[in-house]
Amino acid sequence: MMSNRKNPVTDYLILVAGVLGICFAPSLIKIARSHGVSVFATAFWRIAVGAVFVTFIGKPWQIKASRKAVLFAVASGIFMALHFVVWVWSFDYVSVAVSVVLVTTVPIFAVAFEYLFLKNKPTSKTVFGVALAMVGAIIVSATGLSSGFGQILGSLLALAGALNAACFFFLSKLAQQEMTSWQTISVMFVAAALVMLIFLPFIGVSLVGFDKTGWFAVIMMGLLSQLIGQSALNISVTRLSTTITTTAVLFEPVGSSILAWFMFGEIITPLVFVGGVVIIFGVWLTNKKDKLSK
């Protein structure tokens, strides 16, 4: 339920905390992967650390919503697990800038879901924004055409991450029609962690056995990017408009790329820069419809 207060400072501070939190994730993923933490373990510990804290905050055992709403939250958690696995995997093949820019296409898939499942017909401006963002994604992905199959695979994995993220945000929004934000988040995080544990024996990887730096990276990811970042963004959607929240998330490629340049010396190529600008502008246009309707 959206707050009745008009744009209070506290709500914007929550949003800023969320954006800053997710900006740290790509660099922390790079550190974890370089210290022997598997793709699956990186995704699992990020979710699990956040789940431990939000369980006590959301108190899911006190939920009195319908079974349908709870199932929406559980399904959201499953897609969250898929999102982090494929997105973390993309960092093995592409730079932080490429991966983060492509994953910002989440709102594009969200528009498609709203049209398919909620029958919310997009405006002509939204359609143009979607097309523009897709062109930007093609430009960014084109950086891998001369670098071999690995770069192309990394780009596709990042886009798959965006698709799964759109799924879990969409389902989370449906669940929050009957549950509070913290209740929904607690079910999502726990469900995501549990589904990964269920599939662990079939994947055959270890969740332990890496050095102190690897542990530091995944724990900080769980605290900064999952507990603070993801939780704050889910709360912001209900306290502020969807437009404000999703537009603010567009700062993630900028913040993440700056951190990657500072920590790893990664240079943003001209194609990535141009494609990123096109994607950001396209996604911004898709969100303009919300502002006009409020």
C-alpha cells in the first residue's frame, strides 16, 4: 500500500539506500568469483544472508493473506533465485558495465507482462521506449561479436537475468496486494534460498571451501545488495511511485561502472557507453506513462 505522505524525505532516503546497495553487487560478484566462489554459491549466499535478517523483520509465520498471495510471493522467490544465478554467471564472460547495462532492461519485460497478464495496453510512447531500449541492448551486445562466443553468451545471460527479475518484481507486486512489503520480501528471500538448497545435490557444487576474501564478498553482498538494496527497492515501490523507483534504478550502471573502474580498472568502451545511454533513455520513456497516469 502506498504511503499517504507526499514525497517525505525518509522515503527518498530508503530509495537512495536501495540504489547504492545494488551498485556494490557487481564488484562484489567479481571479487567472489575471483576467489573461488562458484556461480551457484555466490547467488545462494547473497540471498541466504538477506533471508536470515528479513525473516525476523517480516515474520512470515504471522501472514494471514490468501494462499494465492503467498504462492505469488513463493514464485517470486523462485524467479529471484534464477535471476541471480544467470546474472552472476554473466560476469564470467562480460565486464561489469556490459552486464549491468543489459540487466537494466528489466522494465521492458515488465511492460510486456503487464500487457499480457493485466491487459494494461502500453502507450505509443511506451512502445517507442521499448524499441529504443532493445536497440541499445543490441548495441551493447555487439561489443562481443568480435570477441567470440563467450561475450555473446555473457550478454544473453545478463538479458536472461533481466527477464527473471521482471518476473519476480511482477509477482512481488501481486503478492503485496494482500501482504505487507516486509512479509512479501521475507517469503521471497526464504523461498529463493530453499529452492537453491533443493537443487544443490543435482548441481554438485560446494557452498563452502573458499577463502576469507570470498566469504567477505558474499556476506557483504548479502547485507548491502540483498538486505538493504533489494529490500529498500521493494519498499520504495509501495511508498513512492513505480516511475520514481524504476527510474532511480537506472543509476545502477553508472555507480557500478565507477566502482568497477576504481577497483578493477575496467574501462567503459564507446559501444557500451552509447548503448547504455540509449537503453536508459528508452527505459525512461517506458516509465513516463506512470507519471502521466498519477
